[in-house]
Amino acid sequence: MIENNVYDFFIVNDDKTLNIEKVLNELKPYLESKVVISYNIKKIIRIAKEYNINIDKYEDCGVISYLLDNGKFSQELSSLIKNYL
């Protein structure tokens, strides 16, 4: 649960770094219950598994682009941004 002051919740060290475990514990219910749309979703899933987060519903922007355009454009992130944003 996010505290009254979001800044205080995320800041744990004097050097102002985020505590990855706290952040992921807050995100876990959303990542496990919603559809996650990302670029390079396989990498995201691999990292999430290291923190016991199971992402079962997902879409990959590169795959979506390939299916929509039949491979006409590169599926690199910079190309997706240029073509779709």
C-alpha cells in the first residue's frame, strides 16, 4: 500500500535509490492480473520470474507490429516509435 507521501515510500537510501523489492511488491498484483504490453516482453518476463512475479497475460509490441504490417518495417524500438507515434 502506498503511504501518504509517495516520495518517502520509494526512497530508502541516503543516495536516493529505489528499493527494487518494495517497488516490485507494489506492482506484483497488477503485473499478475492485467495484460502487460511491452517491447521485448521475453526479457521482462525473465526478470519478473527472478522476483517471483508470474506474467501470464502479455503482448509484445514488436510482434504486434509485424502482424499488422506483415514485416514491412523493422521491429526495432526506434522504428516502432517512428512508424506509430
